[in-house]
Amino acid sequence: MGFLLRLGDSGLYGIAYWFSGVMIPIAILYALFLLGMLGAGDIKLISVIGGFCGVSCCIKVFVFALFAGGILSFFKCIRHGYLLSRLQYFTAYFSDILRGRTIKAYYIRKRDGDAVVIPFSAAIGIGFLAAYGI
């Protein structure tokens, strides 16, 4: 739908607008997928948003989604009582990266389980609403 909307709205320029809105988020966020920080479905959702509203809007939505995801994670960690352990893990993870050790996946389902996961699509939805002031 985003493709057809952009094609009808701006012709060939609209196709380039749509393509960049879809592909740039995929290219940028793929690294987060490889590190286990973001799911493929979340990247596809951000990409669809980019196809409709463009790269700059997509970045704005993603920044708001990061804040929303942080807030959702904070409350989930408090609710389940593992805030301190997750903060320690987060600190150790980035400390290892900064010290030049190997980069590893942040989240591994077998090791971490599903309890530490938030539905980031909800954060993306909140980010979209915040970006558009709805």
C-alpha cells in the first residue's frame, strides 16, 4: 500500500522515496537483529512505517519507540523483580564491548528465556503515536 500511495502521489520520485523508506531501516537495524536486540518482525514493522512516511519519520518513530521500550522494560523488570540483575547484565555486556572483547548476542532465548522480553511492536506503536502527536 505504501508503494502504491507513493507512486500515485509522486510518480517515479515516490518509488525512490518508498524504496529508501523501506530499505534504509532494514540496513541500519539489521545489526541489532544480529546482536539479538531486535526481532525481524520489529524491523519489518519499522520498514513498513518507513515505506509510508519516509526515512526521517521512520527514524523519529524508532527513537520514540526506544524510549517507550525502555519504559516498558523498566516497569516489567520492577514487576518481576529482576531490575538489578538485568542492569548488571546490560552494564557487563557494554563493558565487554568497550574493552574490545568479542561482540556477542545480547539476548539468547535458551539462556535468557522469554521473561526478559517485551513486545517491542507495542513500543513501536507507542512511538508512532508519539511521533505523530496522536
